Amino acid sequence: MTRFSHVDAVRCGRSLPAASFRSALIGLALLAWPCGAHAQTGIMNTPHNLSVTGPGEIRALSETRVCVFCHTPHNASPLTPLWNRDIKPTNYIPYSSTTMKANIPQPTGPSRLCLSCHDGTVALGSVKSVPGGIQMTRELTSDRRAFLGTDISDDHPVSFSYDASLPNDELNPEFPPEFIQYENHFIHCNTCHDPHENTHGKFLVMNNTYSALCVKCHQMRGWSLASHRSSTATWNGSGNNPWPHTSWLTVAENGCENCHAPHSAGGPMRLLNYQNEEDTCFVCHGGTVAAKDVLADFYKVSRHDVFAETIGITLNAHDPAEDPLTVTDHVECADCHNPHATFSSSKPPPPRAYGSISGVSGVTQFGAAISPVDNEYELCFKCHADSNDQADNPIQPFIPRVVNSSNTRLEFQATNPSFHPVVTIGRNLDVPSIPSADMPALTVSSKLFCTECHNSDDSPAVGGFGASGPHGSVYAPLLRQRYDTADGNLESASSYALCYWCHSRTSILNDESFRKRIATGNGGHSNHLNGHAAGISGAPCSVCHDPHGVEDDGMSGSHTHLINFDTNVVSPGSGQMSPIFIDKGGRSGSCILFCHGFEHTDMNSTYP
């Protein structure tokens, strides 16, 4: 056993009779709290010196002894570590999580001893060895960060076996040898906190800059490359201070504490800094720390509504344990971004996943769960495919069509008559309108990101200065550029800017891909977009074309060239069940339908 001297006892804040010295040390050694020869500066200049000589606001009015607030050489209970405080029966609300394997019981052992002060139920001066107790300047109340109360569901769990949490690919497979070990590697308050030593602040057993303490146990997938681990960004002084409880100045230095609070967390589930989990993100990504103000996009008319659900409060909030195939009707920042893995990256070849969505789960083109995603569209399919194609959860299409689908994964299938080339290259190799002036490198063999269309209207891709990504836009449905869908609009470069980004407006208006009928001069893209002499108003692109893709129902004609009519505008012709287009090849076709007051038949809608 390590030898201790009276000098060591003084460094640890002890003022004990010589006869009691050995007994006290035995008890303290059994608890294995570092002190004596292991201490660096001792307890004297820390808030745990509650004597009249203590440096804190909370201290005794006259008591000079330091150790007496926790320890006594006689009549201690429990014997180890010579405890001097009553342990009253108390029912705590422990931490709970859907992703934690270990059972979290009522606090026991050293954790229960710590709570005899920090739960606020017993006066700090109420000790066994002083009848009537010790008079204090004030008590530990809820306005103090050290106050935990009896609801400790918002605190890091304690009194559980680390081994019972394994296997877990985001935890160290071995209990960190630097930490105090109890039977079965039980985690207690003093695993992370040394109550006699405050060299590192918050009585931590080691310096936690860059989350060095946290990552001893928590070894998250993707953390080695994550921006939250390496970013040197600082707070610009606007909005709320993102790090009010630390002295560190950069994202990297704060590490885990950018998002998490080990004690008194605003959002108990996951120990997030804020109850509304999106606020945990926006305190940095609202124009205060991160380079781009993402928050601004979430107040636009078309957006992913991250405000609707709250973890631990509403029923449909995001849960890391949920099955990507059956996600509930919600959207949260963490659905698309894994804060432990996201990183800045250059644009990869489409449709590969950006670094910003690294480490998230999704659904493949074949309908299988995948984690992490390899391609951007797999993330989109998590919410916009099978999970939203349930009979008991019908999703209303943005535009009602001849062939309706709420399953975007099926709309992009390579077996469909036509589709935009997101999952694979398109089927039509004759597209005269490609390339455009804005996309000169685009070919019929190119593939696209979902975010080529669904993006912020202020993103750098369209010359803006905002954040990239489908956070929010002034153009519905969450489009980066204007795309008019109301019937009767006249054509302009701005009204169909989204389409003209890839498709040459000059080619479209010259009817290169949809020719006019020679005999009458009717038809063609130009007449449909601008109207014609008969007084027909202009029809938008969306009246005829379904931009994702079209499944072949075998009953409504051809669906090549993304033809899938808007049934608000186009209705069945005489004797037909639905409007019909027949692809004749050679950039021509026939329509049998009723549109804009005129009935189209095979004869008057064939274009040579």
C-alpha cells in the first residue's frame, strides 16, 4: 500500500487526528479516489473545500476542517470511504436511451455518495460528526450548475457496467485503463471526476480539450475525418454563445461539447445541449460559427420542416435506432447529417455521397437498407420512397398525374420508360436540348444528383451566397430555381429556369426535340409553351413532363420522354380511360386527350 504522510493529508484537505489518520487513508484507498501522492494541487483551492477557507461562494461560516464535509474517522457510514453524510432513501429518474444496451439502475456506490450533495436533498452542512450541522453561506440550489437534482435523466448515466454496453461499434471495445475500475467495469461519477483534484476544471480526471476524455470511451464512426473534430472555426459574437460552459474558442477544441452536455442537458435523450435538437445545430449553423447560415433556409416557404418534431417530446422524432425502411413521418437535421462523421469535401462524381452526408443511413435503388449511404439518392429514398408509400400513409403528389406515385425510388428505376438520370444514365440517347450553356459538360450519358434540382435558391450553384443543400427554398417543391407549374403562363427564361439549366432554351424553342406539324404549324415545344393563334394560353413544362420518372402501368400509352400528364389540365379523350400519348419515334408522337378546350386525336396530333 502506498505510504502517505501528514503533508499529503494536508494537500488533500484533511485535518485528522493522528490516531485516525491510518483508518481514513484505508477507507479512501479502498474507494480509489486519487489523492495524497497522486494529487497534483489538492483540494484546498477547489470548490470542494467547503470550509471557511474555501475559495467558492458556497462555504462554511466558521468551520475550518476541510474533509469533514464528506469524511469522518469514526462512526462512518458507509465504512468505505469513511462517509460522514446521511444517505437517505431517494428515488432518482435515471438516464434512458433507445440505443443503450446496459441497464441503468438507481445510483449506487460512489455515485450515490456524490449525489448526497449534488442532488440538493440534504443540506451541505448536514454531517454525522457535527450535531446540528455546519452553518453555510448558502445551499446548493437549482441555479447552480453543480446541482443535479433527483431527475438525472439529463446527465451522463452512472452505476452501470461498461461491459454490458458492448459490443458497440461506437464504443471502445476495452474499458479504458486510465480510468478507475470497479467490479465488471462499472461506470461511476468518479470514473470521470476526481473530487479531490481540479487541475483540469470540473474535477475531471484528465484534460478534455478536443474531447480527449470523451473519446477514451466514445469512438464514433467517422470521427477521425469529421469537421466537428478538426474545424478551427470560432464564434463571431452574434447570436447566442455556442459554448457558454467551456473556455475553448474553436469547434475542434470543444469537440463533443459542441452538441452534448454531460450534465443538465437541455435535451435529455442523447444529452443534447438543447431540448429542440435543431437548436443544437443552429447555434453554430445560423450564421454564428459555420461559414454559411443554414437556418435562414428553414424559414422559407418550401423547406424540410425540422421544427415539427422534438426528441423525447413528440412521437415521430428521429431515432438513431430506427429502421431506414420504415422511418416515421419526420425530418430532423440528423436524418441527413451525422455530426460525428460529416466533413467538407469537393463535389464527387454524381451520384456519389458528399462528405456532408457521410455516415447516414438510407435505402438503395433495390429497396434495401444501407448504412452508411454510398450515393446521395439513397439518403433521399429513406424518406421519399418505400416508407412513404404505405397504404395507411398516402402522400399527395405535388402534381396529380396519369400515373401517380409517392415512391421516388420506383420513379427512378432503370426499367421505367423514362427517368431523369439519377440512379443510372438515361434511356433516351437522342436529346437535342443537351447540353445547355449553363451545363456545357452535360451529355446523355451523364448522371445527376438529386440536389441538381432540389437545393437552396441561394446556393452557390445558382450564384448565391447561402448554404448548399435541400434545406429550404422560395421555390416549391424545394427547388433551387424557378419552375412555374400554373397553366396559362407565357414562356420566359426565368419561368422555367430550372429546366433551362440543363436543357438549352434555344433548342427547345426551335422545336428540335418536339417538331411542329408541317401541315398546320401546330404543336412543337414553342407553341405549347407560348400558346398559338387559336388563343390557347401557354402550357408549362409540367403539364406534359413528370421530372422524376414514370412507371409503366401498361394502360395509358407511352411514357417515354417523361410524358405523364398533369390531370388538372389534361383529361381523357372521348371513350378513353386516361389521356394517352403514343411515341412514334423520330421525335414525334400522337396524343389522344382533351386539353385547353380542344380534343386531340391521333390524326391531328401526329407530327412528322
